[in-house]
Amino acid sequence: MSMPDKIKAFMIPSGGYTGRTGSLGGKMFLKALLALTLSTTIIAPLHAADVTDSAGRTVPVPATVTKVFPAGPPASIFLYMLAPDLMAGWPRLPREDERALIPAPYDALPEVGRLTGRGGSANLETVLAIKPDLILDYGSMKPTYISLAGRVQEQTGIPYAIIDGTFENIPAAIRTVGKLIGRTNELEPKAREAERIMEKLAAAKAQVPLNKAPRVYYGRGADGLQTGVGNAINIELLKYAGAVNVAEETASSGNLASVSMEQVLKWQPDVILTTDPNFYDLVWDHPVWSTLKAVNQGKVYLSPTIPFGWFDRPPSANRLIGLHWLLAVLYPDTFGDDLENETRRFYKTFYHLDLTDRQLKTVLGPGTRPGSGKSR
């Protein structure tokens, strides 16, 4: 119910209030109306500037940002990488193995739910109770998410920015967040580090002959029979790695599609990727999966996922290190030797953690390294 509707619903019927503020009824009405107004009106923070988000929307930036509500998992990871002290919380509580690689106090932040996606669990009352200075979404630029941003900003009065989460936009996205939270100078080194990673990998990939482009199948879920199709952000890294997605032309109404075992057999991919350890364990002894060339040659790889997935789930700026991993498993002779050093550097710069040797071994666990084959 809007504020005018709330006031109308509260008003005394005609004849019940004379309009005289000196009367007892008038005083009681005005006091109640004042209380209602104060309880439902959002007091906007001081306005410092306007920032244009990736949807071309004008976002009024508060003079001081001390708390940001991440609209979904990709936004929470992006915010954690850039300004963890501003996080209102996580869309879902990190699992125990994830918390082990998230330093305090960020490992103990509360669960606040999410505004975006099918599992949207945060309503506007929750957001208002948290009192963020800004709501941040990062990822897909589908009209659904743009519309949601506009509606929530209008209904709550809280600035809501939506940032393009495509891989090539990561440096620009970092700089936009810097403007939104008033930390342009502080975030510039992170934007430059993102550019360094991308430029280094692009230069090295350019040396790989086009006729060596591997044909890759990405298997999601415990049975591996869900995959990314078309230009889905879930498999966006494949094109940056110079790989061919065997399922690219599969018909689907969204970014993901269910496929049959017969289709995978027909594709005969050179490499199989997954983020699911159950599927990774399954393929080696499965009566059908084990007949594939990729399985016989040990070219099935499990993407690192701690504390956040490197390849997908969710597709955020964590994919910067994910591309390095992908190139390492696809072209081990060119990229394999540098993976550990780049992992340490990435975790220190973006995850605020100096990895110990034991932690590095956990991150790059069985099945994640080039040529690892059946190793779990």
C-alpha cells in the first residue's frame, strides 16, 4: 500500500473529525498520523552525485556509503572482492569449507537473502530493516533484472545499481563500483590488476593455433546432463579460452539446457568440465560416460570452488582466476606452470587472504590440475 493509500485508510470517516486541531479527536488523529508517517517514510541520505549504471539508469549516490545490500550471489562476491567491509551480509551463509577461506569478520556476516533469481528470499521489508545506503546487482543485464532495479529503487527510495557482469567488462565494473561507494582511488589498483590478468592471458592465448581449439562439454549437476548454451554467462569463459562449446547450438529458452546421454556421445568432446564433484566421480566407472574419448584420455576436470566457483556458480568476477585455470587445463604446456603463483596473487588481491601451502592444496584439490585424470 502506498503512503497516500495508507493515509486514506487511516482517515476518520466524514463527520467523525471536525478539522479542529484543538479538539481531543483532532489531536489524537494528528499524533497517529505523524507516527504512521515517520514509520513508513524513508529518509533519503545526503545526495553526493549521480552515477549511470550499466542499464543507463541514473543512480543517486549517497554522500557516505557504509552498508551495501548485494542483490544476489554474483553481486555478493563482487562486493566482497572490492569492499567487504560494506557488505550487509551474504545471500546464503557460506558452508564450512567456504568459511575456512573467508577471513574474519566476513566469514560471520549474516544471511540476508537475495532479491534476484528464482530463489529470491529477501523481501522489501527485509531490505528496509537492514537500512543499506545502496543496493548492488552484478551479472546479467536481462530486462527482468533492470525492471526489478527500477521498481525496488522507486518503492524503497534506496539507490539500486545494476552492473554488467560480462567478463570483458570486469575492469570497468570495478571502476563503476568505485564511483558508487566513493572509493575511486582505492579500487583503481584492483581494476588495473584485472586488466593485467586479462591482457596477460589474451596475449598468451593468441599464440595457440586456431586448429588446436578444443571441443568442450560443460556438465552441470550430479548426472552432468545440464549444460550452458548460446551466449550464456555460465560458459562465457570458453570463448575467451579459444574453446568450442559443443552444446552451443542446443535449443533452450534460457541460458541452460538439459541434454541426453546420446547427444553427448554424438558430440564426443575433447574435454569435459564440471563444478560438481559427484559428477566428476561418476564418469570414470559409468558404463556410458566411461566410453567417451575425453574420459579415456583423463581430460575431465573439476573446477575449483572454494570459497567461490572459478568457472561458474556463480558467474562473477571470480572468473578472473577461473580463466587462468581453464587455460591451464586446456593448454597445460603453455599455462600449467604458472597456476599456483597466479592463484596466490589473486586470493591476496581479491579475497584478502595469503594462502598457506595447505590452503592452496585444498583450493587446487584432486581433479583440478592439468593432466590430473581420475585422482579423487
